[in-house]
Amino acid sequence: MRILHTSDWHVGVTMKGRSRLDEQRAVFRQIVEIAKTEAVDLVIVAGDLFDTASPSSEAQKLLTGALSALHGTGAEVVVIAGNHDNGRALDALRDWAHAAGIHLRGSLGKATDHIVTGTTASGERWKVAALPFIAQRHAVRAAELFELGAAGAEATYADHLRRLVAALTHGFTAEEVNLFCGHLTVVGGKVGGGEREVHTVADYAVPAAIFPASTNYVALGHLHKAQKIEGPCTIRYSGGPIAVDFGEEDHTPSVTIVEVTADTPALTRTIPLTEAVPLKTVRGTLEELRKTEVDQRAWLRVFVTEPARAGLRGEVADLFERAVQIHIDPILRAEERKPRQRRAGRSPGELFGAYLTENGYDDPAVARLFAELYEDTQTVAEEA
């Protein structure tokens, strides 16, 4: 069978307040075309469907439309919630998802509720153990729902996950393609840059050994960098379809195509998503930036390497319409830095002037403005 593995859609994410829904819409159209071209039997979306737990109506409409379009290619679709999602709110969509032929798992239920089965058009039987994100505070509750009994007060998050995975995979047999879908951090994985740090630190990391060798493919979400994880079976993060912040600007957004049968190893390959808008960082003086050629589609982070002055940020914004971050970052060599001068006995104007000099500001207009504002405050104080 052939699988399209994707994750971390973050529908509704913005770039410094600017909507990216049009970009995401174009990316999802490309994913749908890939699913058609590759004639995939199954699409797995491994969590973080939305960027926030309270997505806008436009984001919800885009998500449901994309999932419906993927099912419209003839593929089965399995979807789980991630740490950015409101699992219970997603579960409210399960009636719609079921009617649309989409297998959606937002929050935890009984272990049997997280097993999805099917058969491809060619007769290949498959089974997916679909586990949405589990916060540490819910790990014990998950074990209770799975009827696993107490694990002991000293049990770690990894201990709980090991037991949950074992409960979900114990029914795997050699006669069908065994798949696991989860949203979690596996030891050895490299973060992409835009993940929620509290959910990727060591306390949330689980060893790859929790997945049994009987699993033909483990489809993971949560880490935004596409990568393979070494373990007893084929384990992979698909990475996200767009870079969500500048920590991910070197990534190539993609989806993973998996070809596997019940008795052959999973073969994977990535397909880049060319509709994803790149994120780029540029640096230089204003004059150097004027000569810099940039991708007109890209979101830009700009570092201006010259002393700050009034109006400089505006000139850079005029130069790059898609600059969403502008940092005034003068290069000051250590030998050019002067020792701080004494402050005792100096006027506020002198102190402010010294501050500007020490920090590389050279704009008389700013000093004059400070003097006017300071005079106004003193006048008000005297009148009071």
C-alpha cells in the first residue's frame, strides 16, 4: 500500500499578525494533487491541525475543506490531535468526519477506539493505532481509560507512553500492514524551531524502543523537521508543510510518501512542497540592503547593520514590503567601544546623550526630542 504522511499543519498561523491562510490553501491544494498523482491508499495527518486551541472560523473551514479534498482522492484519511489542538473540540467534529469518511481522533477514549482498520483497493489489509497528544497531567488518566492499572508513583511520562503503545499494538499481526500514528517527541529527534518548547523537553521525550518491531511504519508529528528516527522499525517525522517561524527557514517543507506491504520493509521518500512561502533572513547596511535581491514571495527578517536613527526602520519597511521583522543591529567592534562615563553630577540631557553614544545612536533629532519632552515634564511638575 501507499501512504501520504503529513503533520503539523498549524492552520491559522500568522506571521507577525499577517494571515497565511492563502499560503496554506495553496499548499493544501498541492498536497491533494500529490495524493492524486501518487494514488495513495491512506493519508495520515499526525497532529497540530490548528495553530491555536481556539481557531478562527476561516481556519476551521480551511481544515475541513482540505481533509474532505484528501478523502475525495479516493484515500482513507486518519487524523489525530496535537498539543496545539483542543482535542475535545476536534471530537465535536467526529460526526462530520465520520460522514465524510475521515477517521478523526481528538482526545483519549478506550484503547479500541484508537484502532482504525481498512483494506486497500488491491486487497491489502491495514491497521492504524492512532494516539493523539497526551499531556503529562493526563498520562495517568489515559492508562485508566486503557484499563492498564496503576504504574506506580515513580512512573515517568515515558513509562506511561510505553504501556499505552503496548496496549495499542498488541493486536498487530503479520497478515496486515501495522501502522502507528502519534504526536510526541522521540529521543534522537531534532527540533525544528517552531515547536512549543515545554512539550519537547526531556520530560516529554520517549525512547524509540517503545515501538515494537512488528510495526511496519511509525508516522509521527510534533517535530517540524522532516527526519528519520533510528529504532526497531521504520520511524519518521514528516515535518510541517510550511515553516512557521524563522527558526525553520532552512527547512524544505515536504510530505512523506511511504510504500509498504505486510511482509516488506517500508520505503520512504519526500516530495517538496513548492507552494510553501520561504522565510529568509537578510543583513546589511541600508545601502547594502538596497542592492540585495530577494524572493518576492518570501517573508523577510531584516538585520540593519548600522547605527540606529529616527526613520531608519521605516526606510527598511519601505524597501521590503514583506519584512515582518526588522532589527537595528549595528556592528560595533570591541576596540571602538568607549568605557562608560561617570553619571554623578550630570544633567538628564547629558546622561541621555551618553546613552545614545554608548549604544551607537547618532541622531541629533532624537536628542532634541528628549530635551523637549524632559522640559515639558518639568514644566508640568512646577505648575502642579
